[in-house]
Amino acid sequence: MQQSQLIWMNGRLRKWEDAKIHVLTHALHYGTAIFEGIRCFRTEDGSAVFRLNDHISRLYDSAKIYMMDIPFSPKEIVNAVKETVEVNSLQECYVRPIAYYSYGEMGVNPLPNRVDVAIAAWEWGTYLGKDAEEKGVKCQVSSWKRVNSAILPPQAKATANYANGSLAKIEAVKAGYDEAIMLNLNNNVTEGTGENIFRLKDGILSTPPASDGALRGITRDTVIKIATDNGMTVRRNTISREELYTSDELLLTGTAAGITPIREVDGRRIGNGKWPYADKIRKEYSDVIHGRNRKYRDWLDYVVLERKVKVRA
Ligand SMILES: Cc1ncc(COP(=O)(O)O)c(C=O)c1O
């Protein structure tokens, strides 16, 4: 990974290499951490963090589910995210706030442990590969089913959920695919391991509802708004495995992955191998995140990159 300089830990800035935790940290053993993935983009008016308040609000929702008392207010975390980008002088970057049950007591019950918070920011290119957005990706429907609300709540962005995603990703990558698509226990589509999914058929865009196990992705919401603005019909409805294969276009959406077309699922070419709708949505999305679409300026939180830094060990 592309290392930067400073990481925010519980209100202090530490050097990247000193941002360490104890090996007996509760979250490391029991998956009791919640996190966000956010991006900051360059715009004509300087760098701006995209939909920061929405990400932090989802972080606090995740914390609520895990009865995690984050010892900072949402406003403090919003400011800390901006500070982390600023002190690292990053014009474009990925930001990872994480809150976790920390060191103190071992055992499955996390509640006796302190909650710690860290925020790292670094340069991170397109998650699914350099050419993914242009050439599309190859996906495999995973043999691993997505976690659901009866087992592990998918709406909490908890590290534990990503063990489920990692199993699917390992299976897909080992079989020569770029990404896995996970079904729920009813064999309906949920999402990728780090992205939401959209299907285009006969000019109608659809995406699985949260009740089928999809994360309420912030990029998903952005795409729904952009597509609606462009006069498209957008539905949140159940998508079956076979409907994946017969789609005219499929796209993955996420903060890390951006808007990435899927060119193949389980060896079946999607549509005619072209994705005009995905290209249009990606262009509109690019305009929004880079501040070229005035309608969505409120989604941009500008940062000031020349801040002086005081590192406390
Ligand atoms: C499992 C999963 N689904 C969907 C998404 C996309 O969400 P967002 O657009 O908020 O990044 C992510 C990324 O956070 C994810 O990890």
C-alpha cells in the first residue's frame, strides 16, 4: 500500500509506523470493529471529501448495532477525517475510520473493553484494478452465501462481515475471477464483497433492496439519484441469479471500486459486451465527485491542505 505520514488515533496524530495496537486487542480476536471507507477527490476549488456526513452517520449506526460507545461526537470524527487528509497533504485519497473494542478483557463479551478510534488516509487507485472501469471485470457467483440479519447484520460495516466476504473473494480470485457476487439464503443476489450491484435490463436499472442483504451503499444511493436525474427508471428489487446472466449491463458500485462494469459472470458474457449506460453513469458520477455538477455541491466537504502538524507520541 501507498504509505502516508500520519494516522489519527484517539485524538492524536501518530507517525504512520507508530500507529500500533496491542496483539490482544478484542477486535483482532473477535471481529468487533466497525469502519468506513471514504474518498477525497480533487475538484476545481480544491480537494473535497465526498459525502462525509453520510459516511460518519453510517459509522454511528454500525456502532449502535454493536453497542459501541464511540468516545467522540460525529462532528469530532468528521473534523478528524478532514484533519487526517489535511496533515498528510493528500489531494486525492481513500480514508479509513475504524472504531474497535480495544485491549482490556479477553472473552467474547466486548463490553468491558474501551472503544478506540483510528483514522488513516492514503493514496489508493481503483480497487478492482487499473483497467477495470474501462474493460469491465469478470465475476463468479460465490458458493459462500452472504451473511444476513439473522446471523450477522449486513447493515453494520463490521470487520466480522468481511470474513464472509474474504472467503468469497479468495474462492473467486483462486478461480481466476476479479470479484465474487454473493447470493443470500434464498439464492437471490445481494452484492459484491465490497461493492453494491446494479442490473440494467430493457432500459430499467435495478439493485437488490437492503432487505435482501445489500449494504445501503453511499455510491449506490448516489447512482440512484444520478440515474433518476437522467430520466432513468430505477428500482430496488430482488434479482435472481439467472437475471444476472441475462442482463444487458451489470455494474458494481462502491467508494473503493467506483463505477465498474461487469463483463462476464460465471463464463457468460453480459449483454453484447458494451456498457453505454454504465459509461454514462460513470461520467455523471465523475462530475459529481469532482464538483462539476453544482446540484450536488453539498456532498463535498472541502479540506485545506497546507496545515501545520504537531505530532504527539
Ligand atoms: C459489502 C459492501 N457492499 C457495498 C459497499 C459499497 O458501499 P459504499 O458505496 O458506501 O462504499 C461496500 C463498501 O463499503 C461494502 O463493503
